[in-house]
Amino acid sequence: MRIFFNYLLFFVLFSSSIACSSSDSSENNTDSTAVVPIEEELVGSNGMIPAGKYCYFFADDISEGVITLEVTPKFGVKGTIIADIHDEANSYFTKSETNFKGVMNNDIIEAKGVTVADGATVNEDLMLKVGDDWIKRDDRLYKLDVCK
């Protein structure tokens, strides 16, 4: 049971501290096609990277993740984060997908996201730090990669 708890804790941290803080049923649903509801183009103040589409990759012994990021000319951003935990030694496997939309101000992306993991859907706030060829989410450093 302790191993399961440790991996559950790791998954929650890997998914950027997903929190179900509202009892409103619109906050938590099981619709796996949920999207971030933003009606207007978002405008950031400046950006570390120019407009375009970028892909970033992270991997360690039991997990991996991919961030796909699109940056608009006005430094609005949208993207997807797909994360997998594949701990064969303890037969623990899970996957999460986060769709997000926000703005880039200098080297920080602030976004609203919708994460689907293990059948649950949760709204969350994201903050990503951006470098020339990397993005950092929590303690994970994603390196620029070729988009597939």
C-alpha cells in the first residue's frame, strides 16, 4: 500500500499538483474531451521564444512527458502536456493529458489547463518557465525536441 501511495503522490506532483478544490460539478467531470474555455486571443507582454510550434521531451527511469506548445505573434500560448508513468517493477501504469491556454510574459508561461487522468477531469493553473531550448514544469526539465 505504501508503494501505491508513493506512486500516487508522484503522479499528482507530475501532473502539477492537480487539486479538486471546488465542489461545483462543472469543475470536476469525466468528459475526456474537455477544452480550456477561452474566447479571445490572449496577449502576453513579451516572449522568450518567437511565434511557432515547439515540442519538448522529458524522461527518467519510470516516467516520460511531452509538451507541445504553440506561440502566437502576440505571445499567447496553447498546448498539450502528455505524461506517462510506467513502473513495471511495481506494476503501476498511468497516463495524464493536460490541454492549456495562456500567455507568455518574458520567460514565464501562465495558463489555465484541463487535465484528464485516470478518468477524472480537473481544472488547474499552470506556470512554466521557458528557456531557449527547454521548459521547466515543477522539477522536470523538458528539452526541445523534434515535433512528430
